[in-house]
Amino acid sequence: MLASAGPGKRIPTLALAGCLAGLATSASSRLLALLPEGLSESIGCIFGLFLCAYFWRFDGMRSVWRALGFVGASTLAYLAAYDAGMPVSNLWSVRFELLGLSSLEITILLVGGFVGAGILFLSLCFFFPSRQFATRLLLNFVIFAVSGSVLGVIGYALGPTLGEAIWYLMRFLHLGEPSQASQLQPSRDTASFYSLYVAWQTGIATLVALLFPLRTEAPVASTATALDSSSVVELGKTPLPLWKRLVAVSIIFLIVFFTASEVRRARIVKAAQAERHKKIVQSAAEAPPLASLARVDPREPSQVLVLEAISGHDWDGGSVTPSCAPDPLGTPTLPPSVFYFVSYRGASNTAPGQPGIPGFDASVTEYPNLAWANYSLRSYPVISASVDDSSSIQKVSKFGNLIYLNTAWIYPDGKGTTYFYWPSGNFTVAIRFYGPTDDAVLQKYLALHPSSL
């Protein structure tokens, strides 16, 4: 068996192992690009592999079961750290900014660093146990986990310096993301993650050397004592107990299940995106022709808008916006149109502490022909709404007219924005309610612009 590294050498060599693990994690995107989608969140295994390789080579811990269990735990630590920050930030968040990071970023990094480091500490104690008093073990856990939080914030904040240096190194060695070849500089997120990987894993590996020191105790005879001994020779020779092997197997199966689920989810998302793209391309191909369209001249706003108070809501005066004149030397991409808009302010509630009545607005757009009026509603209120919000769009009957109702922006609690819209000859009409809907508004606009549906 190889002689273990002494305390003076173990700290810098483990720190180097952690640094190399961080660089390997940064370079893993090129390998992941060749693998099925959904495996990107499993890169936590890289740090575990580097530490186990160090334990195997220098500490004599030649147990496959211990290595498998720890690598699995390292993978789970990254997954948990990656997914823990955002849910916690919705419940609690720091109220300060630091090192150029927002309060949300700091919260996510603090929580993720604490969770990841905590899981790694517990897995080290489980698979590579050492004799420590309970109070010392608890103190070490707190130091380890809190340091993980601090390293997370510092590592991410070093993106503009350390992260960019790593990015240029990866680009020079052709080890970074496949898209780096066409980029002149890294994005903020990419550089920050690179520095986070290297700084965090280097710091955690250093803590492993400090808080899990080797001992040179003489070998003991009893098996029970050997299981709890911190002697490297004993730990390297002692088989992992059966129940701990079962834990290691469970961790591996959990990772396999999670990875398979992520791969399946990624394939479903990719198929849905392909289907969405197909529908958008098909819709674009169905656009009416743009050639020889008549000019649309602005009208008086009172001809197309209801410029009066409705249900206690005062109107703001309205606006008229003609479309830009087409470039005579270019190919037109949009039809000529004139956009009319008016908003109706909600009345203030005179009762103290009570909210005012929500307002609403109306918009009317005139196009050169009926075909363009009908087609334009496919992208109301946002581009490709007829594709993305198809499950939330329905036809409803109002005052003898069929009109569209879009509830995609309604929250589960019933609050949100409701959209009613319809074509009326060469016009399109849209009513947007910021609170409860009011049929009196729809009645007035349908009287002025009957639906063509």
C-alpha cells in the first residue's frame, strides 16, 4: 500500500485535486454536448471522482463500495444544491447586495452552497468515518456547511476575473462549450459558473484536508473498533458493512432514476419545441400576401373608440398610431395599419385601506383587408399566442357575437389579466381587463364593431 501524504502535503495536494475537479467540471459541457440531453445536472460526480481518486492513490482507501457511494453522494449534493436555492428564495431572501451580486443571487448561492457542502460532509462521515466527539463533529459540520455558503458567493462573484480567465483557457484548449469558438468573450453566467466550480471545489477540498486529517494510530484487533477507526490503513482494508453497501446501491439507483427521468423530460421538451416550431412555420406560411395592399388612413378616434366613461371608469383621451411607412427599396414585412388605443382608469375607493377599482383598456387596429385582420389575431396579445396559448383560448358568445377569450394570464387565485378580442371586417378589437371583467364594456364595443367570427 502506498504511504499516505503527510499533513503538510495533504492540504495543498487535496486543494490541487479540488482545483482540477473544478476545471474538469467547467470543461464537462463539451462532453455533455455529445450525450443525451438531461445529463447536465449530474456533473457533481466529477468532484466525487477526483476526491476518491486522491483517497485511492494517496490515502490507501481502496474500497470500491466506499468510492461508489461517495461519488453518488457527490452527484446528489450538486443536484440538491442546484435545486434548493430558488424555492428557499421564494420564502426568504437576504436584504443586501454584495460583490456585485443581487440579493436573489446571494440567497440562492448561500442556500445552495450550504446544502451541497452539508451533504458532502455527511457522506464523508458515512463512507470514510473517523473518531470524533459529537461536539467536535457538529462544530466541523457547521464550519464545513457555512464555508460552502461563503465559497458559493465568493466563487460566483469572481466571474468577471477568475471566471473569464478560465473561459479563455478552455477556449484555447478547445475544452469549453461548443459555442465558444464563435464567441469573443463569455457571458456573465458562464464566467460566473466557471469561477464558482473552481473556487468552491478547491475550497471544499481544502476543508476536507483540514477537518478530516489522517491519523497514524496502530492497527486494532477487533472488527467493531476497526469500523470506527480513523486509521487510513484500517479504513482502506476494512470492508464496507453490508447495510452501508445497500445505502450506496440505493444512492446509485436514485441517481440512475433521476438521470433517466431528466433525459426523458428533456426529450419530451425537445419534441414539444419541435412541434411548436413546426406550427409557427406553418402559421407564417399561411400569412396573407403583402403585395399591392391599400394604404390605411387614420380616422377620428371617436369613430373607432368608445370615448366616454364606462361603468364608472373615465377614459384618458385615446391615441392614434399609424404604422411606419414601408421602405420603398425594401421588401415589406408587415401590412399597413392604424392602431387606436384608449385606457379607462379605475375609480379610487374612498374607504380607507381598500384598493381602487381595477381599470381596463381597449385597442382597435384597422388593416387593409379582412384577411390581415383575421391573421393578426394569431399573435395577440403576444407573438404566436395562437400556438403557445391554444389551451387557454376559446370562443365565447357575447350579445349574439362570437369572440375570443384568452385566460393564459389568469393566476390560480383568479387574479390576473383577461383578454377578449375579435375581428370586425378590416378591424380587430381587443379589450384587456386588469381585474373582474365587465360585460358592459364588451356590449358597447360589439355595438360599434360587430364580430366577424
